[in-house]
Amino acid sequence: MSLRDLLRFAIQALMGHRLRSGLSLLGMGVGVAAVIMLTALGEGARGYVENQFANLGSSLLIVVPGKTETTGALPGMGGAPNDLTLDDFEAIVRRIRQVERAAPIAMATTTTSHGELRRQVAVIGTTKEFLEVRNLSLGRGVFLPEGDIRRGASVAVIGERVARELFPGQNPVGKVVRIDQWRMRVIGVLTSRGTQLGVDVDELVVVPVATAMRIFNRSSLFRILIEARAQVDLDTTAKSVVALLSERHGEEDVTVITQDSVVSSLGSILDTLTLVLAAIASISLGVAGIGIMNVMLVSVSERTSEVGLLKALGVSHQQIVAAFLAEATLLSLAGGLLGLTVGFFGVGVVVGIYPDLPAHPPGWAVAAALAVALVVGMVFGVLPARRAARLDPIAALARR
Amino acid sequence: MIGLENVCRSFAVGDSEVRALVDVNEQIENGEHVAIMGPSGSGKSTLLNILGCLDQPTSGTYLLDGREVSGLDEAELTEVRRNRIGFVFQFFHLVSRLTALENVELPMVFAGTAPPERRARALKAIEHVGLNDRADHRPDQLSGGERQRVALARATVMGPGLLLADEPTGNLDSKSGTQVLDLLDRLNENGLTLVVVTHDPAVARRADRALVMTDGRIVRRLRGKELESIQGIGPGIAPGTTDVTSVST
Ligand SMILES: Nc1ncnc2c1ncn2[C@@H]1O[C@H](COP(=O)(O)OP(=O)(O)OP(=O)(O)O)[C@@H](O)[C@H]1O
Ligand SMILES: [Mg+2]
């Protein structure tokens, strides 16, 4: 029997049992697509978290109040530490040589309004260095002016989305915005940047640090951002900062975070994510495999009497197995391709809706999904046929 | 030539044993036309299946052309089924997704016959059973009689020496039954050995001789004039409702 005849017979069989073939295709397609989409989502979540921290800047140090006992735990969870103050900030800038520039940060969430339009935003009080330390840029106007950090002017720089929502269709620069009860003149709009470190730059309002402290009625800082000089060792810089502040506070009650320490403490989270991802993939692969197995087992077993007829006509065991193998292979290939198409289409839709999510299926997941569909489809497409072909023809023929 | 010596076939059903064939001894010469009769459950189909190498005896020997069938391996059995034996079933057993012509081609596809020759031979066989104009119809577009004629074409297209038919007219009305029987007769006249299982005395009377079975044994052998005396049921009546073994002498 020629390969062409074999394939023709297989295709005729697939076309002849449209419902069965369709169900098998569906089973495989759904299985493969599920694996691709689930792993793509997992991978996307992982990539998202990584991206959040990757562009912190490699020379950035973050001073937070509170002492972490062990690395990896979140800072700020210790006892009641001394506040970080503007004096601390000035001491750092003055006394630590490795500091290129630094920015104090006071932060709180409050209502900002313009006329009838209002919304909740995160208000950050800082200095003009903030722009460079965080690698931000201005879309319009200017950033905070230089000057005495203890005398805050009533000016504000606003994020892109805040500008759009409070000043629809207008240029906000020069207009007045109300922050809490305070009137501020808008002097600039930040370029859109998306979320960084859990803060959406587009939703920020930035004011001079003294102004923020006045608004919040508070004298402590949330953080101090330090950009170290190029080529200096970050660890020694961090130690100098800790030593200086410990001396000033009388105890060691601050933590200095570097990108490396963040990424390494993040490592365990990412490892967990990877494990979860692998678990999701194996479960969906298993489910897909069992689904494919059931469909193939049932649809081929239903054809036991056809196997009996073929045997009665003098078709050999090997030919019967070859025919069903060809059929199962074609079906599995088609099912795999269908799954790939649907899976990648689904991932495309997700990315279209959430562009920040770098969702793409890992290569190994695609390969494994296809391999499982092919192998399971072929094995369980052939096993029942092989079993039927072992029967005496009349026994196979009598089965429905 | 067929030789059966002490052929037994029993089935295990649960704990008990059903003896479908008990010590069957028989010789069938080449070119003979033999009918097998008997009440329902008497072992007719079981015997025919063994003759067709679709089933194996539990004990005893079955000689087909001098070769002992139980000694054949799977490949040899396949070869015998493919080239030596044609089988016609009561329920046709056509492949429903294939056309009449493709059904007739089927044995040749797996025998590796080249497509042009295959097509020509299948067309000839279809023509022989008078279905040229139905060649492209699928089985569900054919009448029962037409389906059985397609099955007959398929059974003979490989040129077997032995044709076995299990109640070939059991599901047909008398007119299409007669068409099928005429075709069978014609094949037999051309030298094909023919064994037909039937409940219908009219069918049996066309044979050279008849074997009457009861409870797995051949209890009577009728030939010539004796066939005329078989009484029983006409076609179309449910098999097994009347005792067809009664013979008036
Ligand atoms: N696969 C099987 N398993 C168990 N018992 C069987 C099997 N096949 C046949 N038998 C039994 O063997 C006996 C003979 O069956 P067989 O089919 O040969 O009868 P039959 O003469 O062809 O009857 P009918 O005229 O109804 O077709 C019956 O009692 C039947 O129940
Ligand atoms: Mg029967």
C-alpha cells in the first residue's frame, strides 16, 4: 500500500467522521491554546515585575526609615524609628562625597481639583534634583525651581494623566490647581512614563518639599533618593550613609536599598513565580493530555467494527495500525496548529488590552504543548486500533 | 477444497460454556454450492466464520486447500482472507463514508494494487452487479439490495476461490433478494465455491446440497431431490420463528 493511499484513506476517515474529528480537534486545540495562554500570562506577570525594578537606575540608593533585621524583609517593619528629616537630607548632601545628587521625598495621597473636576492623586514633595535622579522628563513647562528647600513656592508639576483629566483639551501650564485646600500654579507637565516602583508617574503631582510638608502638616520624609557618583562602590556609599544617619539619630534606624538588593530580594519572589508558572503549565498540559486521550480513546474505540471489517477483507495488522497512526498524526498536527493559532491570538488580545504586560509564551511551553498533543494524540489514537486489530475479525466486527 | 475434522467451537460466557459447534465433520469440493440451514442459534454463522478464517475453532482441524488454517500465522491468515475468501454479511458492512466504488476498491487499496488498475477492476465488478449508475453513491444513498450487491462486488473483486454469504438476503425483499441470489448463482457457475447460510428454503433449493444444523451439529445432509422437500418459511419472515429443519420424506 502506498503512502499516498494511506494518507488518502486517513483523510477520508477524518472527513467522514466530522463530529468526532471536530471534537478531537477542539480537545487538542483547547489544550494547546490553554497551555500557551496560561504560560504566557505567567511569563507576562514575571516580566512585569522584573520591568518594574529593572529601570531603577544602577547607581540609585534609597534611604528609608526603619531598620531591616534580615535582608529580604520589607523595610519599615521594625520598631518606631526616628523620622527622616530635611536636616538628614542636607547632612547627606553636604557630608558624603560619593553623592552626585539627592532628592528628598515627602509623599501622601490627597484630592486635587480644578473647577468641578477632581481626583485622588499621590502628591510628592521634592526638589529639582528629583527629575534627574528618577530619569524623568517634562512634556511641557518647567520643573520645580531651585532655591531654599525650606521655603516652598506654591507651584506644582503634574503627571500626564492628571493633566488630561483635570484640564481636558487645555494647556495646564500657568493655570491654578487646588491641592487639598491649597492653590498651586501649574508650571509643568511630566512626560508619560507608566508605572515605576509601584508609583504611576502619570498620576503624580510634584510640589516643592516644603510645600508638601505644609500641605500634609508633617515634618518627616518618606524617603531620600541618592544618585551616587559614577564609578563609586554602592555598598561603601550605603554604609557611609547609614553611619552618618546613625550618628545623627543615636541609633541605627535607617535602611539603604540599592537596585541590587531590591532585585536580589525580589529573586525569591520571581523564583516562586517561575515555579507557579511551571505548575500552571504542567497542570494545563496534564488536563490537555487527558482530554486528548479521552477523545481519541472514545472515537477510535467506536470504530472497532471498522477494524473488524478491514481484517475480514484481508488487511494486515500493521496496515490497520499504520492507517490509524496516519489518521491520529494528521489530527494531532491539525489540533496542535489550531491550538497554536488560538493560543497566540489569545495572547495577542491580552497584550492588546494590557500593553504593560509582556505576555509571550516561553518556547519550552509551546514545544511541550505541541509534543504532548502529538504524542498523546498518536498513542491513544493507535492503542485502541491496535487492540481491535488483535481481535479475531468477527469479534471486532460484532462490537459497536 | 474444504475439510473439517471434529471442529468444535465454544464460547465462555461468564462461568458457563456455550458450545456453538460440536464435532463438525464435512468436506466441500471446489465449485460446489452448499447451503447451511438450521434454527436460530444452531451454529450456522459460527461455522461460516470459521470457514472464512474470521474465527478459529476451539479444537479440531480446518483444512483449506490442504493447509491447516490453525497452523497459519497472522500474515498467512491475512493473505488467505485477502486473496482466497470473499465474505458477504447479512448487514452488508459497507464503510459508510466511502462511495460504492470506493468500497469495492477498498481491498485493492490495502493490497497495493495500482490506482488505474484498481479503478478499472472496481468499475468492472460494480458493472457486474448492475450498479454502474450508482458507483458514486454512498451506502446511505442506496437501497438494501443495492448495498448487498456492492458488498458482493467487494467480496469478489480480489478474485477469491471461495465465497461465503451469511444470510445475504436476510434483510432484503424478495425482488432484490432474487437479484443477489442470481448473481451468486452466476458466480458459482463460473467456478466459485459458494457456501450460503440461510433460513429460506427457496434460497437453499438453489444449492447443490444443504447441511442442516441443530445445536452445533450437522444433523442432516440433503442433496438433489431432497432439497425440494424442505419446508419452511418464506422470505421476509423473522428467522427462527418456524422450524426449517423439518423435512417431509
Ligand atoms: N461471541 C459469542 N459469545 C458467546 N456466545 C456466542 C458467541 N457467538 C455465538 N454464540 C452462541 O453460539 C451459538 C451459535 O451462534 P450462531 O451465531 O452461530 O447461530 P446461528 O445459527 O447463526 O443463529 P441465527 O440463525 O440466529 O443467526 C448461539 O447459542 C450463540 O448464542
Ligand atoms: Mg447467524
